[in-house]
Amino acid sequence: MTLDPGITAKEMDELCTLAGLYLGPAEKERLIGRLDAVMKVLSKIQEVETAGAGPAVHPAALPVRFREDEVEPSLDPALVFRNTAHRSDSYFRVPRIAGEEPG
């Protein structure tokens, strides 16, 4: 197997384990090359001088747009619940959260 020197086969195996991926040798080799290409691009970004740059929330200055809160009528419950069989009074019935099921 020919690997790009940037990402090792061991690192690829560790990534697959962390991500819960089960890849064959050919898939791993292809993915190693792609990940290495991404890492090379990221290393270029790290070379950019940012010492004088401040934090940015958005790359372009956008105007802040506020609007008044307006009370509007709610949706008709018959319309809201018409496509569900899982209803409890005026609520949707959903499964319990994992880990909270009774023993």
C-alpha cells in the first residue's frame, strides 16, 4: 500500500475508530490521500499573518436589522396535528430521550 507521508495508516485507523467507520484497505488509501490534501490546504492557511487582525463574526460588515415583535395568531391545532398519529392532547408524543428509559 502506497501512503502519502502526511497522514499515516495508523492515524487513519485511529480516525476511522473515532468516527465509527469501517473502511476497506482501498477506501482507506483513497481517503488518506484526500485528507492529506486537506491538511496541506489548512497548513497554507496557518501561514497567513494574523497578528494585527481582530476577531470577526462575519467576513463582511452587515447592517443590524431589528424589527418590532408582533403578536400573530397561532396555527390552528387541527391543521398542526392532522398529519400525526402521535398526539397527546395538544402536544406531540415523542420517544423518551436515550438513557432515560425506565429500567
